[in-house]
Amino acid sequence: MPATSRPLRLGLVSAAMAPLLGIAACSGSGTNAASSTGASGGASSASADSRPVSDVVTDYLGYAGGKAGKADAGLEPVTLGWVNVEGGPGGSPEATLGARAAVKYVNDRLGGIGGHPLKLNVCTVVSAEEEGQKCGQQLLGDKTVSAIGVGNLYLGDASFNSVVAGRKPVLVGVATGPTMPTAKNTFSTFGDLPHIFGTWGTYARDVLKAKTAAVIHTSTPGDKIASGAAVKGLKAAGLKVKSVGFDAQSTDLIGPVTAAGANTADVVVPISIGGGCVGIAKALKQLNVTKPVVSTPLCMSPDVAQGLGGDLPTWTYGVAQTLPIDSSAADSKAFLKASAQAGLDKDDQSKVFAPLGWSTVLTYAKVLNTVGPDKITPASVTEQLKKFTGPVIMGAAEVKCGKYPDAPAVCNDQARFYQYEGKGQFKPLTDWIRPPQ
């Protein structure tokens, strides 16, 4: 990746509103112009992407092994199951939108699966754990489904896995649900929260030289899981950590931010979405906290920019993929162009679960084309996924499933960090780094 990023407009802002990006959000709210010193465990010095060109996927036709053109609508479809949390608070509908866009792209431009149209059987979890059981039964009962893709299944995963129980393979970008890393015949190409958030510890210790950390998180199930993983990673790196949760409906967050010790900590780690990110940013500004803030990509959404007057917080963001909205990266540029052709709008392109859904479906296209449309069964797809070593679209260079005996579904444990400099500009700070040893 080039050392300097090109200006990038947030999906929220139209050309007519572009001047609003000049409004600086959160000045003095923990802006981090982090050192580009290399971090141990895999970080490169400066901001270059050191992956071989062959590991950066930009040629989707070559990657999927398809044939240019449209799928044959007269042939029997190849059906993937799809399950995702959406339709309620904390949901990620963009994951399904990204998956649907990928299906359309495969059918319109990559010749489908050996000429057969690709389709999705979608089941959603809205707000209850037991809804995962319903999805497991629906997708297991559909005999045309030989494999299942997962979006952001942080809720309902236990009941889903208890039904599927390895009888059909499951492919997921980031395994957010607590039972996903140990689920049978499950493959997570971008890793799970404990291993991804472990890299926050590596970054804080080796790049920021931090000794203490303040973690502030919403008390939703997903954010509790994520914050617990971040705390574990920071402690594994030797930092002293104080973590404080707050109600998702709260808007004045000076109390939780102060209770977490953000005033004195060497690094602040917000783990929230939407309004929570806005509240934390405003509280940090009011408290004049100037230490580095290292957040998740969930705080990079257009509604956060809107809540802060038109721009995102000028924080550091850790991402388990090449940053989706950094069009200076070749693989992100390819995603932005192709997914737009498939109808994915700019707002959704900028949300991390959309490209994860996109990547998962295109990985399946590669696997299914390798198997061949007439030989697709749960067993044949599972066998091919076990052999899969990458590359992964917008992912890290190495994919190695089974690396962790206690988390056999985890195929990756890396993330990279970017500095947001305002006005749509992102500066990559590291290459891929791993959790502390």
C-alpha cells in the first residue's frame, strides 16, 4: 500500500456536501499520530503493504476460476445458505447486502458456478439466541444447500451450531459468536474476536509503548464479547487495563469514560457502534484527553460522522482486513468498483461486514468452481475448505486453519492499523500484525 493515502469521501457525503468534511471532529479527543515504528509479531515499518502482488486479490474472475459472462439461467442453481444477525438493534444487515452483491457479481460477470446461477437461502437472527436454532433447521433441511455462509452471527450461534453440528460446512469472515471458533467443519478466514483483538495488545505495547489502557464499551452482547477479547489481548501484552461498560441508550458518557481512567491511561480503546462512538468522542473532547485512541472499524460508520458534524473521529482504527474505504489499496479499490457494479451503495461499502460478506461468497465461488457444480456435496465442499490456504479477498497473506488447537475454526489472527487524518484521508500505520506471543 502506498505510504500516502488519497482523499476519500465517506459514503454519507455527496459531492455537494463535500466541504462539510472540512469540519474537524474531535480535535483534542485522542488524536493519534502514531509512530510508524515496526511492531513485533509481524508489523512492518512504515505503511507499505509487504504482501506479494499474488496475495492481493484484484482479479475476481481469475480468483473464482469462472468464465466471463452471465450464468445460464436455464441451469439448476447452486444454493448457499446464509445466516446473519439483522432486523433488530446491533444487527449488521450490510453483511447480507455484501453477500447478495457478491452473488449478483458472480452471476452477472463470472459465469456463476460452472455456468450455474448462484443463489442464497437467507435466514436471519433478530434478537434472541434460540433464533439460531430456527436458521440451523432451515438451512440443514434445505437439501439444495450444501454449504453455509455466515455474516455477523454474534447472537444465536450456539443454537445454530447445535443443529448444524458439522453436517454442512460453514464459512465465516470474522467469527464473532463465542461458539464459532470451536464449531465442527467451520472455517473463519479472517479469524475470531479473541485473536483479532489480541493485536490491539501488540500495537499498544510495541508501537505506542503503552503501559496502561482504558477500555470503554457498550453493554450489548456483541460489544461485551469484543471488549473482553480486547482486554485479554491488552493484558497479554503486559498492559494494566481498566474496562467500563455503559448502556447503549446513554448519550452523556463522561462518567464511563472517566471511570475507565481515560484521563490518565496511555491508550484509550472504545468498543461501540453508532451513538456510542459519538458519545465517547464527545466525552474525550470535553475531558481534553489527548492520548492515542485505538478503535474498531464499527466507529467508522457514516452515522458516526453525521453525529459529529460531518467527519469521523481522528482516531487510529484496527481492522482485520484491508480497510474497505481506502481506495488507495489495490484490493479495496477492486472491491469498491466491483461491488458498486453489483449495486452495493457507498454507505454499505464503508461498513466492514459488507466486504466480509462479499469476500465469503467469492471464496465460496472459488471453492465451488474447484469442486465442480455436479460434484457439490457437504463432504466435497468441506474437504476443499480444509485444503484452502488463501489468498483471501482483502485479507492477510497467510490462511492457516487449525493453527490453534483450542479454536480449530480460526484460520487467521492478524489485523492492521490505520490513522484517520480527517477529510476522508487514512494513513496506514502498520502491515499485518499478530497477537502477543
